[in-house]
Amino acid sequence: MDGRALNSRVTIQAPSAGVDAIGQPVTTWTTLATVWANIRQQSGAESIRADKDISIVQASIRIRRRTDVTAAMRAVSSSTTYDIRAVLPDEQSREFVDLVCQAAS
């Protein structure tokens, strides 16, 4: 894989359970790694949910091969947070992993 194609910094975050000040369960996000990536916006859609306009972006994020990334995690790039929907490893060359992601705003 050409390293020049990885031109964006992405932080991979994993959920962790905790409790807030009054003892209620909350999910917090801890940083697993910050990596170089190539982000490709695949498609976008707009819908109305709870009387609000919502835009949904489908993206593919390619990173160097890692075995510790799961679909329960998220990727953060600049001000955009992507929910990881699937992890697709490259089984032939074993050089990269594609993260199928969705961002809503």
C-alpha cells in the first residue's frame, strides 16, 4: 500500500463502561490508537428523525492492518465522529483494513 494515500489522522476509540457522579451508568470513549488513514465518502442521505433534518454519511476508512479494531468502536477525524459498522481486513496482502463507517449530524 502506498503510504502517501494515508493522508488523514484518525483516532480509534473503544467504549468503556463507567458511572457518573450520581452513580448512573455511562459509556465513555477511550483512545485505542491514532493512525494515518484514507477516508473516502461513499454516499450521503438526508432524512427526518424526531422532527429534525438528519444527514447520514457512509464512509470507508482505510488504515494499516490492525487486529484490535471491532465494529463496536468509533473513528474520529477532525470534527467528524464515525460509527464503525464493519471491519473488512485485506486477506490477500494483509496490509490494510477497511472500516465501513457511518456518521450522522
